[in-house]
Amino acid sequence: MTGDGRTTTAPPAPSGGAVVALFGDRAALAERFAAHLATTGVERGLIGPREVPRLWERHVLNCAAVAELLLPGERCVDVGSGAGLPGIALAIARPDVTVTLVEPLQRRVVWLEEVVADLGLGTVEVVRARAEELHAAGPRFDVATARAVAALDKLAAWCLPLVVPGGRLLALKGRSAAVELEAADGALTRLGARSRSIVECGAGVVEEPTTVVVVEAGEPVSRPGRTGRKTRTGGTAARGSGRTRPRS
């Protein structure tokens, strides 16, 4: 129930096969995740009630489509995980990938812990920290993901020091991707990025493909900081090929 007394329930999974195509035999887990988002996620302010009717297309499937960019066995850090988007969606779609959810706000961390435990996602870890606080430990992830966290230049400064050389930042950016990539060009160069491109994921599966800025990390960039406080460990799937759109 929301603060104004309205009851929220998860919308039914969309027809057309996208849920099964992206989650396979873990589709039921994806439905349970959507139920968490639509109920306790709304009650605790992680998702706005107006997002519930478009929960699947705009949030769950939009995030899960990015799973095609992950290699088997990779280590992924989801920065500013919030409501577990894209981190939990990716962990459900890709049980072969380990996912660390990094979130600084305690109330969100508690919710993420509860959801991870309820879904039984054994290769998901929740860490209460800001990304910068993890820099001192050095790069140890293959991939960093982020959605609706910050402008690309700032996001890259937070995320690239967390990934190994040759690793990637996958920033879900939507229609602002090209503009943000152009604006961040100088910052990415200073951060040692080897390459950057715009990729569309889920073409032919989801109604609107997910637009992702892919930045390949060069030599690690270190910044002083404190190691984040680990709060819980707790889930992880085949690589497809994103469609690359050349930069304008």
C-alpha cells in the first residue's frame, strides 16, 4: 500500500515471449522481483507508483536486455544500485555472473538485502558504500553497470577505477547517450579509456532496445578512499552481441 492508501500490485508479465527470452527458466524469479518492485519497492520509495504500470518494459526488461553484453563468469559491480536496476535483473538473467550491488543509502541496502535473500540469489553481494570508497582496494571487477546515476563523465570517474584494464563500463543512457558521450570525451580520455561506443541491446526481443554506452577501461585509475562496509552476500546467465551504432 502506498502512502496515500492505494494498494499496488505487480502488473502481469507481458505476453510475446520477451520474459522467457531474457530470463529463460528463471522467468518466475523475474516475476517475483517485479512483485517486490511494485509492492515494497513503492512503499519504501525506491520506485514511484506511476512506474508500476510500465514496470516490465521500462525497468525489468530494459535492464535484463543488457545481459547479452556480459561474458560467462564475469564479475559485475552495479554502482548506485537503488532498486536493483540493472543489478538484480542481470543476476536473474545471468546465473553464471557474480554481481555486487553498491548502494550508499541504508534503507535501500536493507531492501536489496531482503529481495536478494527472498529470491535466493546466491552470487549477489550487497555492499553499502559509495563507489569512490571502493577505489582504494584497486580494480577487481570485469564490468561496471549503472542506470540513472549520474552524467557520463562523473559516472566514468566513479566506475572505471573499479574495473580491470580491458574491462567495461556499461552505462544505460537511453536517448541521451550520444550527447553524453560527446560531452564526456575529454574526461574519458583523461581517465585512460581505450574505446567507447554506443550499443543497442535486446533488438527483436524487447519493444524498444536498450541503449548502452560501452567504455573500455585502460590502465586503472586509483583514488584514495575507504573500503565499503559489506552488509550481505547472497545470484548470476550467455553472451549475445549488442548492435553497435557508430558515433556521430
